[in-house]
Amino acid sequence: MVSRESTPPRRHPLATPPQPPRPAARGAEYVGERPPTYDAEPTAWPAADPQDLDGLVPDTVLDGAQYGAVTLRALSLRGDSARYRGEPRRDSLLTARFGEGDGALLLVAMASGLRGTDVAPRAARDACRWLAGAVGRSHARLADDIRGGRRGELKSGLHRLTDRSYGRLRARAAELGLRPEEYTATVRCLLLTADPQCRTRVFFGVGTGGLFRLREGVWQDLEPEAPPERTGEPAVGYGSAPADTMTVDLGIPTPGLTPPVEPEEPAAPGEPFRFRASVARPGDTLMLCTAGLAEPMRGEPELGGRLAERWAGERPPGLAAFLADTQLRVKGYADDRTACALWEA
């Protein structure tokens, strides 16, 4: 759930109590009728443990790259509420390239830890790291399956890798003396190859968030709130937009990515595994994000309209411009935002 500003912010136990939230700083952009309650800039740092300085989480992480016809931008930003209260960012972002040349596999992984737990940032980081490790160890086969359009193998293989990563989270929870539901996170990933001839983009993950595509100036929500009811057959890629050929037709059976042993437990009880493989068109912009950005995208149409205007140019935004665009603020939405966008030339 995305934090709302319906209740007064509680005070953080600092030596000097913070002042009441100030109006948005001059020049801070927002959409909607009224400005957000919180300041647009960070106010308080989280408390640090001198015995665990590796656990410190920076306010903002920003990254980018370009491979062939695709330009990538990614960021993870602490929410306005956490900035004011001196709480750490619960979202985690990991970007990685496995392999060399056109055969390389590109991964963007993002995760959100549970609200109200001290271990949320660490659980999110572990979820990204362990899943990225599993993907990296299978990167050659995954890249080959993406280039070959083997959707069925990709879905089953990534499902197994995701389940195993959640199994490690459960094991870590036991080591810490926590219940499994206390040390967990939602996870969302994008996979693509560095091959300029391959425009297949693969999404997979567990939990809430958003997958949006900007095509011909119109945003398409590719991930509805609930997936189709399970029928025993691989689910067609979710979305209100017309299905892509890749999503529907390709499912060539090949040897599995992992031994054919089904996981003993689902990735996350009550949460379905989500998967979509589709072929990008020149001019498309694909955006994957956590709930902190997905909720205002769905709840405030002006936000999507403003992003569509800014991203309609011939060239993708630079890192600073991408940061400014994705932190357009909306009153009532003050949670962490993590997003990755792909521009197709």
C-alpha cells in the first residue's frame, strides 16, 4: 500500500524535534490541485548503527545505460514521508549486465520491503541481490531463450528462480528469529539482451507495482490489479492493450533452465507470479515501477500526461532530467519511488 497523508506525521525522536512540514520548496514541481504537505527535499537522515554501517541506505540511487537502439534510465528515491520522519528508503534497486557483447543479458531488479519493519530495507536488498545472482548464473541460457522467443521456457525458468530466491528470504527470516511474512519484499524485474537485433523485453515479479507502456503518446497499463484466473495453461501477458505476437504465439518447448523440480512453496503466499514477454516497437517507452509511482500514475491522470509530454522528444532524458521527471509530486502519495524506463529508438 502507498502511504497517504490523511494522518498527521508522527514525530521522530531526534535531539531537536523537527519543525512542522513546510510548504513545498520554490520551484518544486507537483501535479494536482494542491501542493503536497511535505517538503520537496530531504529533511532528516535515518539513525545509523556504528556496528552496521553497511546497512545504511542512501536517499537516492540513479543509473543509466545505452545498448543499441535502447536507452535505459533507472532510479530509486526515498519518499517524502520517509524523508521527513528520518526513516530509511524501503525500496531497493539493482542494475546489472551479465556477459559480453551482443550476448550480454541486462537486468533491472527492484524490490519494496514491508512498511513498519526495521528490516524492510535489508529484505528488499536481499531480494534483489539473490534474484540477480540466480539470473546471472543462468544468463547465457536466458539470453538465448529471449533471442529465440521461447516464452514458455522463460516463464517456467524465471518462476523457479524467483521461488528459490523467496526460499532464501524465508531461510534468512528463520535465522533472524522472524516470521517469513516479516522478512519479505515485492520484486519486479526487467530482462533484455544487448543484441540490437532483439527487441524482446521480459518482465517478471511478485507483488504490487506497475508496468506501463507509452506508445504514440498514450499510456497503456500492461498490468491490471489482478492476473487472469489460473486455468492450468500459461497465462497470456496481462494488459488492456492488444496482445503482442510474442506474448501469445511463442512457447517452443526446450530443455529447462533448472532441474525439473517444482518448488515446495510458492514465491509469496497469496501473491501470484507475474510474467510478460513482448516485442517493443521503435518509439515505445516502457516503464516498470514500484507501487510508490504506480499508484499516482493510476490515481492522478495529470502525472501520466506530464510524463508523456516530457518524454515525447526525439532523445531520451538525461539522468538529471529523468530524476526530475519521475519525482513530480502528487498530494496524497508520499511513498518511495523506484522506476526503470526503456526508450526504443
